[in-house]
Amino acid sequence: MASAMTNPLLQVDNLNMYFPVREGLMLRAKTFNRAVDGVSLQINPGETLGLVGESGCGKSTLGRCIARLYKPSAGTIRFQGEDITHMSARALRPFRQNIQMIFQDPMESLNARHTVGDILAEPFIVQGIGDSAFRSKRVAELLNTVGLPARSATRYPFEFSGGQRQRIGIARAIALNPKLVICDEPVSALDVSIQSQILNLLVDLQSEFNLSYLFIAHDLAVVKHISDRVAVMYLGNIVETADSEIIYRDAKHPYTQSLIAAIPVPDPQRRAQRIIIQGDVPSAINPPTGCHFHPRCPRAEARCKAEKPVLRELGNTQFAACHLASG
Ligand code: SF4
């Protein structure tokens, strides 16, 4: 785990990603989908930040902004102290080595017409690293690192199981020795037994290569075992953040509490005490007034509808955006 005194590897401040919603004959943008709306966070070297929330909360969009697959609408992204928010594709090239992504569906992210060897050699070709012999050697090493035989290089993605394909996706992500890997729901599409194998692989790779992870999931149970800290996102905003151990023991925001309550437990008494939230995440085009969570919150008061809560420090590394939260 990284020390609190370390300079952050990644620093995100007041980040917005608004997508225009075009309407009418002239396709003018009259409204915006505020997928990410004023998010600040940091990740230290060697640290894993779990980013959790239901589908449609803006987690993947935030991850793609940090990887600069999207150009943010406002705010700043600093990587190792350097502002990469508005860098051109050419200026970004050295940073692309250091910030990589693992996607939910490796079948979609791996080119089905290329062999695994070609897929794993591609990052070296794009960055102009090494000759053909070097690339073949690195491909074999990468396959070995993620637990696949070297002969996999001559096969195609469709010849592998879902878990094996995710191993190939991971091998591609670590090919250039990145410092930060954004894992976007990397185990959501896998069977439970395979999920733990992939999570264990990610943990082993982290200690071997001193990787930092932004680990995105819709399920708090998945991030529990891998995260040093957890940030909970709701409708484009971070609503709670704390060290992993604290957030699972003493969550302050009703939304976080409901996500924790959704983790399956064998104890019937604890099941009975659960707070189950109703309904779906509202649209980010026209979010609810005040606290965006108020239409679904079991504790909402009149003030919640009128006044948006800010993310406040409650002590002990914990921050929450709720009028009623106290340390
Ligand atoms: Fe619920 Fe109000 Fe807190 Fe929002 S501010 S989470 S509506 S109690």
C-alpha cells in the first residue's frame, strides 16, 4: 500500500465530461449528458483505488477520460505531476505507455482477425520498440506472466475461454510496463470461480511490477479484496471515499450503505437489516435537484431536495457528500 506522504501518481481535479445531446433538424446541442461532473481523486504509486457505482453512474466515462480516450470538458488530469488534460495525440504518446486499460469484454477489445502474438506485439510496434525477435521474446514472456502457454501466440482470441481472453487483455495492458492500469469491470462478465483467478492474477502483477490500479466495478464485493481505498460514484459525482477497511465497516452515505447491503450474506438477521434502494439511476441529462440521490434515499429530508451536499471530510480518511453524515 502506498504512503500518504508519496507524491500522487495521478491527480484529478474538478473533472467534467459533458456529452452534447443533439436535437432538432440542425442537430443543435441544447442539453448535455453530465456523465462526469466535478470529480476529484488521486491515486498513489502502487495503490488500488476501487471505483464503484451502479451502471450509468459515469465510472467508465471517468476511466476513459483518465486514459485520455475522451477529451474532458473541464478540469485537470495530472500524471506524475504533468498536466495531460489537453495534450495532443502526439504529445500523449509517451504517456500511453504508462496508462493502460483492461476492458470488461476482451472479445470486443481484442482484434478477432489477429493472432494473440500479433495482438501482444502491437504495442511495441506502435511505440517503435524492438525488432521482430525482441517482440517474439516479449510475447512469450507476457503469456508466461499471465499463466498462458507460449504456443497461445499462434491462436486467435475466439479459441480461448472468457477467463483466458481476459488474461490476454491483461498481458496486452502490461506489455509496455505501465504505471497505472485502469481496469474497467474486468471480471463482471466472468464466472465467479474465474473471477477470483483473475483478481489474484491482478494482485500478483501489482506486487511484481509495482502497478497502480483504478479498479472499476458495479459491485462492492468485487473491489473489497483488491482495493486500498474505495470511491463511490453516483450520477457523475463522487459521493463517498475512504480507506477500504473503513468504508466496509462504517459507510456514511446512504447510497454506499445500500451498495454494501446488496453484498450477499449468509446471516438471515443481517439480511433483514438491509437498506434496499428502489428504482434506477436517474438520467444525467436532467438530474434531480439538490442531492441527486434524494428521490431514492430512505433518509431524504426537505433540505436534500433543495441543496446539493458537498463532499465533506468526516475524519479518518473518510469523505461523504450527505447533509446528514457525521464523523
Ligand atoms: Fe439522502 Fe439527503 Fe444524504 Fe442525499 S443528502 S444522501 S438525500 S440524506
